[in-house]
Amino acid sequence: MAKEMGLVTLEDRSHGRIHVRVESANVTITVKPMTQQAVELKVRARNQFLMPEIEIAQAVYNGILERL
């Protein structure tokens, strides 16, 4: 999903983190195991001034959920 929306700059499987450049925002996707059947998914998008880009974060999050 992330590869379709932008340019992947980092994939760190050991820490469950992906960094993607989407439009004008740097997006960080974090996946943290909670139980054997559940994970916590966080998506954070920031512009060049480190201000939140909520619409971009929501679009990435919703795109991931649609694929589950």
C-alpha cells in the first residue's frame, strides 16, 4: 500500500517501521504486535515544517485498512 502512494525511504522490519514520502509529507507507519492476533497500527504524516498532515495520514491509514 505504501509503495503505491509514495516513495518508500526506509523499511525496518525489526522495529515495525516504514517511512514513506507521500505528496509533500513524510509519513511514518508503525506496526506494533499487541497479541498473537492483534497489532497496533499508527500512521503519522508531517510536512517539511513538522506540522501534521492529517488528511494524508488518514488516507494512508484507510488504504491499509482496506487491504486487510
